[in-house]
Amino acid sequence: KAGVTQTPRYLIKTRGQQVTLSCSPISGHRSVSWYQQTPGQGLQFLFEYFSETQRNKGNFPGRFSGRQFSNSRSEMNVSTLELGDSALYLCASSPAGPNEQYFGPGTRLTVT
Amino acid sequence: GQQVMQIPQYQHVQEGEDFTTYCNSSTTLSNIQWYKQRPGGHPVFLIQLVKSGEVKKQKRLTFQFGEAKKNSSLHITATQTTDVGTYFCATTGNQFYFGTGTSLTVIP
């Protein structure tokens, strides 16, 4: 099976702009989770989607949002970007969650 | 919410030495998962433990879940350069909680 894919892999944005990241889970996996990874804060959970519904949510402001489509693909949106949003954004899928997660390669977002 | 503290933050070992990282929580955990992230890579699932006192082995790696289900450890015997990376523990509650990770450097 193909692994989790994320696009784009790298992105440079300016403060105040918005960005949309995409994630395609492993075929058959219905749970998709998003994480933010930074050197200072480590791996932080953003949210989890299962069957197009947000099932769990971390402690991030409302500028961070997501959605899941009927084919389990997921997108994450960050509005009004801040310098502190610069991070590696990781997507992970699992068959039904919360179980072992399979991570994608991530999207490296730089906000200038 | 649940927090998992991981120690040490960094560990440098000579190739062939053993390595252990510990994960601790103040609350009882329903499960513990371990992941490895190579430099420049993404976390890769290693194992999940769910039972009190559970011990699982994968070649040179030994994983333990404490009797009270509040702590866990990952032990690597005779480290190799391929073991380099950051090891994370994680648990699930109403969200996923990852430990801060232990960065392992293996000196050849």
C-alpha cells in the first residue's frame, strides 16, 4: 500500500496570509490526525478527523481548521499566519484511531 | 489534560552501549505507543502496549509498561549507528499526547 502523502512538502508564506495543506491517508484508513512539530514545543496534536467529522481537537486557536472529505483525504487551513506558525506540519492516518499512526513526510511551512 | 514526561532529553552513547528512555505520567494511561523519528524524517510507529506490566521485544529493542500503567521504558541493547534518532512515547485520551522525545546520538 502507498504511504501517507502530503502536499506541498515545502511552503513559504508571509504574515497575514492563509495556507491550505493537503493529506492523503493510506488506503482504507478512515482516521486522519494533524500535528505541529517545532523544536521548542515538540509534537503537538491539532485535530483528528474520522468519517468527515472532527472527533478530537487539541489546544490551538481557531485560526487552525481542517476538514475531511468522503474519500478520507484531509486538508488543514491556517488563516492569518503568524511567525510562530513556522513549523513542520505532519499528517497521520490510522485504520480507526486511536491506534498506531502512520505519518506522512510533513509539510515544512515557513512564515516570513 | 494528560501529559507524558520523557527523560532524558538527549543521550549520547558509544556504539555498542545500551540505551534507555523513560516515559512518565501522573495519571493512569490507557495505552502507550513508541515512535522513532530519524533526523529529517517523520515519526515511525514502533509498538503499542496496553496491559499492566506488559513487556514486548523487537530484536534489540525492549519495551515495558509499568504495573501501575503510569510509566514506560524503551531499552536498546548494544546500540548501532542505525539507532540514531528521536524516540517518542505517546498516549491517547481525548487527543493524542506525545512525550518530548529523547534524542539519541550513537558515536561510532
